[in-house]
Amino acid sequence: MITNTELEYKGNLYPNHIVDFYQDNDKLYFTTENGVILQITILRGSVIRFRYATNHIFEPDFSYAIDPDATLGYSTLEVVENDTDYVITTARVSILVDKSTLRTQISDLEGDIINEDELGFHWEENYEYGGNTVKMSKITQTGESFFGMGDKAVHSNLKGKRVENWVMDQYAYGKDQDPLYKAIPFYIGLNKGKAYGIFFDNSFRTHFDFAHEKRNTTSFWADGGEMNYYFCYGPSMSNVVSAYSNLTGTPELPPLWALGFHQSKWSYYPESNVKEITRQFRELRIPCDAIYLDIDYMDGFRCFTWDKNHFPDPKRMVRELEEEGFKTVVMIDPGIKIDRDYWVYREALENDYFCKRGDGPLMQGKVWPGECNFPDFTNPKVREWWAELYKEFMSDIGVHAVWNDMNEPAVMEVPSKTAPLDTRHDYDGHPCTHRKAHNVYGMQMVRATYEGVKKYVYPKRPFVITRAAFSGTQRYSSTWTGDNVATWEHLWIANVQMQRMCMSGYSFVGSDIGGFAEQPNGELFLRWVQLGIFHPFCRVHSSGDHGDQEPWSFGSEITDIVRKFIEIRYQLLPYLYTMFYKYSKEHVPMLKPLVFFDQEDTQTHFRTDEFIFGDQILVCPIQEPNAQGRRMYFPKGRWYDFWKDDLLDGGKERWIPADIETIPVYVMEGAIIPKYPVQQYVGELDINELVLETYFKIGTETSMVYEDAQDGYDYRKGRYSLRNFKLTGKDSSLTIQQFKDGSFVTQYETLKFNFHGLPFEVGKIQIDNEEVPMESVLSEGGNALHIDKNFTLLHLMAK
């Protein structure tokens, strides 16, 4: 441990020696002579909370980020006092607390140091606002890498970078620009094959320095509040992300249509324009599930109103769109137009629901409607009122989903782009200024929206989208990465942002396909679609002032290829839905960067392009114009070419040809990938047979297919179908076992196995230990097999 010789250095204050220690069940308290208290809470054997007070006083313990349903509990806790330190041991880690400096060191049970304080906790009084700037510095180990932190538009490995968390409306942002729309103060450290995570649960403006200023120091600090962070030990990155996701929560399952293809623009209006767009989709046979209405559907941009000139009968329109298979998604912003004839404004004014400035007047700012006031969504009464505002939209008119934009909050024509810092907030009974509430403002708005939509689309499931977010927002809403640009660089940014968000516990995420600002050419649009269909949220959105950006906007050749890829998205819906099930239930990210997939391979630590879609599909987008292929890295294992079935070994880089019609996509050997038939929208067709693309492997591999009614809540009562497959391949045989769970009865009665890479000609088939005539089940030259969905054991043997 570094020894500290001074209590004050460059204006910073430090803890001195410990004078008191006591334990209260899972909480351990260490008090220093100069009034610092360190509270260490053992949440799980591998999840430890560190919380520091100055002047002997902790702030009220309250967090918007932590999921009330987080799983807690541990099996082992021992504390030993030595001459110079205290040692706390759990079933997974050992924590040393230095008596003279209050610095901590965390090791695994083999004695390897995982994370260690440098200067440790220190603070500086904030003379302008009161309170403290709270700081923490850690030793950066040689070779250590850093990942996570949400939507940062920088290289996936954060080593040598400094970033900031302050949600910000950043129209047409660029590579390395920071901060952006989200504040997710969580990072993963990886060193010598072992990973840990740190979540700094502080909603003030926060800063992280990953060995940028000093190559041996990683530090994080906040402009106010407490030093309050959670340490999650791996040693695998999957354990770290799972622990963080357990702490901050995951969403419930969305309706399946939310995973389809969505089309949006600023703006589709009037009604005739909306109908023309949807008609084109159906005529051209391009699958699509949702059409979006941006701010121009409103009366003068007043939220919860309709422009009756452009949309004379919205209820009829929504019904007619639904009959064609389109769900209607509408935008709602936080700014409420100052207009005493406007019922939403009057209600908020009469009930004192608007934010106020420090000296009393209402906080006022210019947005699309002109001068607006802003509801205080950190007030539970305001959230309850806001939720009720959705009744007419969802229950009466039949709108299917809601999109919250501008909720940073964005304010026009002011240098800060947001509310003044003296704006006051309730913060659920912990009054504060905008300095503390800013980063959670959008989160609390979309939380209120989620509660209202959920209530009024019942018995269907809610689907909500947000632009601004803080850690934990994933419990309520999907998201996208904001106002990007139609450039090749932004295609690279989108790819990195999706991977980073998924590693940061927020998997239901997408980008504006094709770019929001400026106009893509056909090649860029197509390459973006080819990437975007492998992102959890798949939506084209554009600013509309530069031309059209629909799938057919770039000529018939591009249209045909775009259609092919959107059809692949729809075929893979059961695979996507299973990915979401594993994310929701088991905290597994829907996209996995290569470093997450194989942290032992140092080649993966600096890869930005390739990623794993779900558990078993490897994707590498084309990110340059006029490309006929690209170099890509194949991680551990063996991989089948999705297009040609060639089998390649992992652990090396290769040149992969890819003309305009393809991108490199590979499937892990042994995988069983479920597919539906191509539909124009979810629910259009009866699913008469589940197709299982089965990729042969010498050895064993497991796969999963989750299904339910695709909407509603019966799945919570056990009415789901969970098929687990175990594939075992040998030189002259293939065995597939099926383990089933759940009471949902699928529509189809048969499974179709399409075999890839089968090294032998089938001579004998047994189903549940009984031989069956091959001609009764085989088709397509012996490469396809049709059997009853309820089989337990399938055995194929060579001639």
C-alpha cells in the first residue's frame, strides 16, 4: 500500500488513521480521527459496496439506479484485525483496509491483487456550491485494460482515455466527442485474465480517467454527493456484467414486434404520407412492424395533442395501420408549452408540478413549441400524473408505444443546452438542485412514461424508447444513440456504441440506421442496414430535411439487398427473442464484444469491429466504401460461414471477401439456430414448423430456444416454451437431446433440422431409441429432417 504522509495536498483532504471499527451484520464501519467513515457492505461474496462519509455524516441512502429486486446474500464473512490493517474475507475475495490511511486493497482468494487504492478516497470542499468534490484513485496495473461506460463514441478499450458523464443533447456528434446522451458510470477492468467492475453510484456530473493523466493511476470523481461505489469481482467479464446487471436491473420481455424492423423520420405527416409509406412497405414486400410519428403529429408541438388538419381521426388511422400489421409509435417530449389554454399546462401549473429555479420562479426554456416549463419527474406525484396522461393515447386512440426524446432535458439557445444548475428537484423526498438531478431527469421521465404505457396497453406488454439515460434506465425502456450522422465514421461509432452499451448492462439498444443528420448514399445505407439487423433495436430514422431514407430510396438493386437482410432479421426472430430472454432472466448481454467472449485471448482486447450476436453468431460489418471484403479476427472455436457453410478455425485473422450483397457472418460449430418463416410483420403467418439450422461439431454444444405467446403476461405463469438442445457429434454419428420446460403449447407440431457440415451420409435414424424409416423424415437429399416437436432423443448414424 502507498503510505500517505500529508492530510492535505493541492487542496485535497485525505482520511487519516482509523480510531474505531464496528460491525453491524453485513455492514462494517471504519472511522478515522479526522471524521471520515468508510462503510463496507457485503452484498454478495463478489459484490462489495464502499461508501465514504466526511465529518462523521452519511447522506440519506437513496439511489435511482439500484434495482429493488436485486439478488443479495452471502455465505461467508470473516474480519481479522492485524497490527497495521483489517482483513475482510468473503467466499470470493479478501479486502484489506489500511489502519493508517483507510486505503483498501482487494485480492482474490489465491492472493492476486485485483484492485488497489492509490491515493484512495480524498475530497475537496466546493466553495461555490457547498458540499464536496469527492474523488477516488486506484493503481492501474501494468497491462490493464478498461471497458464499459455506456454510449461513449471512442475506441472500445478505454485505456489512456478520460471521459465524463453529463447527459447532453449532442446533435451530429463526432468520434471521441464527450459527453453524450447517457450517464452510465460503470467500467470493467481486465488484467492478467481476471476482470472486475466498478459502478460509481453518483448522479452528479462524474469524471473517469483511465491512466490518461498518469499512466499508473485510474481515478473517478464527482462534482458533489458521496463517494459511493460497488465493486464486482469476476474473474470472468460475464460474471462482472451479470453482477452489475443484477444490481441495476434488466427489462421484462418486450412484445415480439418490438424486435422487428421499424421505420421513422422527422416527420411523417400528414396522414396520407404515413399511409403512403406503409403502403410501399407492403407492396414491395419489405417486412416492417412499426411506423413512427415525430413531433409534427402534434398541435403546435404540444404534447398529448393531435394536429387535426394533418391527422383528423387518429383513432381510425391507428386502427387501419394495425389492420395492415403496423404498430404506431408516437413521440413525447418533456417541455410543456406555456399556454393557459393548453390543458396539460394548466394541470401542471395548478398542481405545482413544474420545476422551479433556486429563487422561486418556474424554470423556463425554449424547445420546439417555444417557451416551455418542465415537469419535475423526480417527484413521485408528477410521475403518477404523467403516467395518467397516456390514458387517452393508449386506451382510447390505440397507440402502441411511446418514444421520449429531448429528455436530457434539451433546452435550445442556451450555452449549457440544458436547465440551469440552480433548478430545484424533489428527488423522491431528497430535495436538490439540477446538479444532482440532471443525469436522472430523462430516466425518471421515461420511468413515468413506462408506468403509464404499461398500465394502459395492458394486457399487452409496454414498449418505450428513451434518448437520455442513467444506470438502471434499462429496467423501463429501450434506447438509441441519438442524433448521429450519415458517414462511414458513424457506422464505426454505431458498432462500437452497441457493444459498449451491452457490456454496460443496457442491451435493448440501436442506432439511427443510415444516420440522422445528412444524407447517406445507397452503399452506406445498405451497409448500415446489414449491421443494424444484428442490433437489438432495429430502426431507420432520419432528420428528413435532406431527402428520403426508406429502404426503397436508393434504387432497385439496393432495395433488393436491403429486403434480403430485413428478411434475415425476421427469420432470426426466435433467436433474438431467446437472446432477450437470457438478457432479461440471466443478465447475459445480447451483443458480446470479442473481449467479453474470450478475455484470455489478448488479441481480443483491442478489437472494435467483430462481435457475437447472441451466443453463437459472429458478425463483422463492412465499414468502408467500395469494399470487396475485409480482414477480421476469428475468436476461439470453429466457425461456419453463414452464406457458404465453409468451416474456419478461430484464433487468427483472415481476409474475408464480401461483395455488396454480404457481410461476414459466421455461426459457431455445434450451434442450433432457430428460424421462423419470413413474415411482413410479427403475427402475419401461422408458424407451422420451427426450422433449426444445425451446425455439426465433433464434440458437444448446447443451444436454447425460448418462445411464448409473443405478448402479454402469461409467460410469468409458466406459459412459455423453453427448449434446451444438447448436440453431440462423432465421426459417424450425431445425437441431439431435447430438454423442455414450460407449459406453453407452440402453434407448430414439427421441427425441421437443416444440417450443415454433416460429415457422413445418414444410414439409420433413431427417435427416442426407436428406429424410424428414413424416407418418412428425411428431405432435401438427406440434409433436412422433420420430426415431432416433442422428441427427447434424436440419433443419426452413418451408413
